[in-house]
Amino acid sequence: MKIGVKVLPRKEVLDSQGRAVEMTLKAHGRAIEKCRVGKYIELDIPETDTDKALARAKEMAEFTLHNPLIETFQLEVVKG
Amino acid sequence: MKIGVKVLPRKEVLDSQGRAVEMTLKAHGRAIEKCRVGKYIELDIPETDTDKALARAKEMAEFTLHNPLIETFQLEVVKG
């Protein structure tokens, strides 16, 4: 089962990549209010039960995929 | 309206970050089949209509957020 992990910088943290993308889009006339840039990790876990797969993905995200000081993460089940 | 852009390396492309994460997780006893690492970009677009916001996000993703040679992207509406 595929689980997606979305990792985004915390709101309090300066997100220099997000700012750069925001400025580039604005400079080229695109209407944008704010932009945050993070990571997306797709985990293929050998587990068919959704709850168990999500629990394992959470454990992996907490173990090594995100830095709790500056980032938050969200999980999602990837269809197909 | 917030639109999330998930950018992942194409399957044919060597994903060195994904491999590194996969090896690290395996080395620490986590059951994982495959792992791909990409980007997640959250765009805050001043537009209340979902279809229009998605169309704008698609245009921005094609314009500068992803490299079509080596990456694919998916859009999603971010709730809350």
C-alpha cells in the first residue's frame, strides 16, 4: 500500500524556498498570496491494512522523514 | 484557496534521494518496498472558485514548479 507523506515547514519558520517561488510567480504576473515549499515522500509499504500501513508510515515519518523542530507532516493514502 | 502541488520524479528517472531514504529505512529494520522523494508546494491562490483555482495552479506548475523532462505533478485542493 502506498502512503504519501507531505512535509511542510512550520508557519513560524522562514521558508526561503517558498519565498523565492512566490517572488518568481509574482514577478511573472501570476496572482498568488502565499506559497510554502516542502517535501513529498511516497512510501510503498508491504501491508494491505490501511490503518496498519498508516501507523507504519507515521512511525517512519517521525523516525527520519521530518524534523519536528521546523517541520510538520501529514499522511494520505495514495490511490491506484 | 489553497492548492497543493505534488511533484514526483518520473518512474524512469533515477531517484537518488528516494533510494537513500529507502536504504536508511531498511537499514533500521523498517519494512519498505519502494520510496520516492519529491516536492510539495502549497499555493495560496486568491480565487474562491475551485475549478479556476485548479486551472491557475496547473498553469503555475507547468510554468515553473516542475520539470516535465524528469518530473510529473498532481494537484489537490487543501481543506481547512
